[in-house]
Amino acid sequence: MAKRERRARIAFIGGGAMGEAMIRGILTKKVAIPQDMVVSDVSPIRRELLNKKYGLSTLADNRKAMENADLIVLAVKPQNLRQVAEEIRAPSPEQLVLSILAGGTLSKLCQDLNHSCVVRAAPNMPAQIGQGITVWTATAETNKKQKELAQAVLSALGKEIYVADEKYLDMVTALGGSGAAYVFLFIEAFIDAGVHIGLPRSIAQEVVLQTMIGSTCAVEKMGKHPAELKNMVTSPGGTTTEALLQLEKGAFRYHLLEAVAAAHAKAQRL
């Protein structure tokens, strides 16, 4: 009889919103089962919730949580990294550390943790419903099997992209990580515009949301440049032309470019 491959053991250091999103995705996609996972969190309320909701073992001791883990997921706030790094410093050489902290570079993580097998990932908020996009990279010391484990965990959050150059992660943080907030703001304003011209809010919201979903799917499935699709909607002298003129007058593109550039600069400073 063929020997059954041992399942990976995963320890979460931090059980907040994104940590829980990863846990939910991992369990839904059957990357691991509750018995293979443990979560450490400073909040007794979070520990109780995660234990009852997912059947996970929960602890308040970070060092104890990482014992015997194949993968250690750092899901704490960036400002808590130094303290947490001291507590889990020098994992065993075969353990992989996966960080989802904004701005925590591989070199800093390796130095703070005294460890060389590290993955840095930049997920975004839609990962909480399994529709995220995560861009990630890894140190040269991370082996093929460890990268495959990281890929399996991150793909449970939605789509994932591996990049060899770490510089792209701060860019992705500005575009995809912060980007969900830009989209939510646009949706809010779009719905308010419908209400302003007289639509009931419930109808305005349904029209806007389906327009956003349908337009996104069109870009993805029709294989055309967004500008070409925009031109398909824009008739000479029509309503769309008038609306786009107002957006251009308000420098819509310029302000969006400036917003992403500012977020990127901030990510580099973190």
C-alpha cells in the first residue's frame, strides 16, 4: 500500500479579519483540516470565536503555537511585527514563514526572525469572500515544496500571482490592496448619483452593482482593451459622451493616478 503523504500543519500568528479569511479559505478548499491548524491571538474573544466557528485549537502563546508547524502565517498588524518577531525568533530551518504584513520586506523579515525561508504576500480585502488577488514572492532559500504549500494557501483566497522581484509587492499594495477602497468609494458615489437624479436607492444600488460586475466580466472575457469597450458604449453626441466630458473636466484619470502613486509611496515608507 502506498504511503499516505502527511498533511501540512499550519500555525497562524494573529487571528484578525485577514487571518480568519485565510483560515476560511483553507478549510473551504480543503488545503488543510481544523486538526492541522492552530491560531495564536492576544484577544480571548477572537480565540473563542475561531475555536467555536472553525473547530481550531487556539492559544495565547505565539511560540507554542508555531511548534511542529510546517507553515507559520504572520497575520498581525505591521506595528506589532517587532514584538511578535522576538517571540517566534529563529524558527527551525524546515519551517516556512508566510507574511501578509504590508511593507514588511523580505530582508527585514529574515533579519527580525533570524530565518531564511520566508514568503511575502500582498492579499487584498476581497480575499475575505474568496475573490481576492494575492501577489507573492519568496526568498531564494525557499524550496519547491514550500513554494507549492504557499501557493496552495494563497490560492484559497482567490487568484494568486508569483513574482520573482519583490519591488512589485509595494506596487500591488497600492493597486490591489488599497484599490478595493477606491472601488468601494466609486460604487458609493455612483449609487448616490442615481439617487440624486431620482432613482430609489434600492434600484440605484442594484443597477450600479450589476453594471460593475458586468463591465468587469466584459473586460475579462471579451479580450478587448477597456478603451475599446468604452468606445462601444459611447455614441457621438450622446449621453455617455456628455458624462465622460464631465469626468475629464474633473481630471478623473489624473486624480486616480495620483492616488495610486501616493499609496505606493506610503507602502514604501512602511
